[in-house]
Amino acid sequence: MERSVTHQHSQTLLNIKYNNAMTNYRRNRVKGGIYFFTVAIVQRHLELLVQHIDQLKAALREEKNRAPYTTLGLVVLPDHLHALWRLPEGDADYSNRWRRIKAKFSQAIPCGESISASRASKGERGIWQRRFWEHTIRDENDLQRHMDYIHYNPVKHGFVSRAIDWPHSTFHACVLRGIYAQDWGKGVNVDGNYGE
């Protein structure tokens, strides 16, 4: 029995890796879980997210009203964002939330991006990468590591020299709540790639 399960598992992995059909990504879904996300735009040289920060905030707010979640951490950079969400008990549907947020943002900003033939045939705008990075938070240390990564990210990418200087972040609220000191981030080594 164990051998056939192992063989079946190996065959599934090979089919995912080599099948030319659309890949069926498996996502971890823990109802009421805490998740870290990286969501990026297609054209990484553009600054759409900060240029249209009000529209992005409106899309996030509208979705939170429609399908509640708790934002534990968030940073918006020019071409990607990182978020930590806690979903309500009994709820693990983060994929549809992100789909609606992306759609709402795309509808709210002017057209002008280049669109591939594949996206055009599906009526897609071509702003967002189709997929996003998701990680289920395992414990308090994992949560703290991802919170630090979120708030250090603008420093990591060279936009500012201190986390407090980036305006599009929950770092400021975390300082007010006593989670971080105002000068946090000096000499800190926050490593990892986390879906970037």
C-alpha cells in the first residue's frame, strides 16, 4: 500500500511538472488561519500600486467589508505588496478575496498596459500576475518573521533607509500599538525571498 501511494504521489508531481495543460496549484487552506501573501503586478518596472494607492486601498476596504478578514501586516511597494491576514473561523477562502481585490483595482485605474494575446482572449487587463505567493503561518516565531519581513521590505528594496519612512505600510500602526520601536530596522538582518 505504501509503495503505491508513493508511486502515485511521484506520478502526480511529474504530471504537474510536465503537463502542458493548466497547472492545478495546490494551496494550503486552514480555516481561520493566518496567511502571508506576496501579490505582484506583471510589469515589475511600473509603479502602479503606489501611483494608484487610493484605488488599491479602496479595493482592499471593499473586499474586507464584503468578506471580512483581519490585516495583521501590510506593505505596498511600487510593483508588489505583502500582506498578513487572519481569516474568520470556518473560512479559508483567500483566493477569491484576492481575485476580487485585483479585479476591483484593475477596473478603477486607466487602461494603458500592454496585454498579451492570451490575456486579451480572456478579457483580462494584464495588470496583475495571475498567481500569488501564499504561506500559512505555523507559529508565533513564523508570524514574527513574516511581520518583520513585511515592515523591512521597503528598506530591503532601497526605497527608504528606515522602515518608519515608508508611507504605505502598517509599520506606523504597529509603532503606535507598541509592537515596534520607531527606529526599528537599523542593523536588522531580515532575510528571505517570500515569493518575490
